[in-house]
Amino acid sequence: MVLGTGCCDSTAPFLYDQYLVEPDAVRVGEAAGVPVFAHGWLAKLYDGDRTLEVDVDEGLVNDSFSLESDYDCRFTLRVPHSARI
């Protein structure tokens, strides 16, 4: 899984079956046993002080290259309620 590789350079999580990790990618966590990477510039924004969650929004239009689009859903990056200021 990788953060921030969408067509618009978003911070959305994407899951690809064959992803080549970019040279500047940093492993920032794990979701359900799957390693999560982010580009270096994005990883710096989350310097360990914040906890983020990967959530699933269901029933959405299949408009992504990410694997979850086969199931009409989308991964979303969220700040947990307990971590909000």
C-alpha cells in the first residue's frame, strides 16, 4: 500500500498488486499486515506525532487504479477521533 500516488498527487492510500517502491519512499506503517509506504516529502508531514487510520468507504464509483475499486469501495486516510484536536 502506498500513500500519495494518485493522478492528482493526493494523500489517499492506494493498493497495487505489483508496486515498485519509489527510491524516496519511506515505510510509515502497516495495515492488516500490509506494509504502507509514503513518498519522503509526505512522510515528513507525519513525523510520528500523529496516528492515521486507513478506512474503507463503500458503495463508491469504481474510478481508481487501486485494487479496492474492484469491490466498489475506496481507501481513505483518516485521523482517529481520539487524536483530533
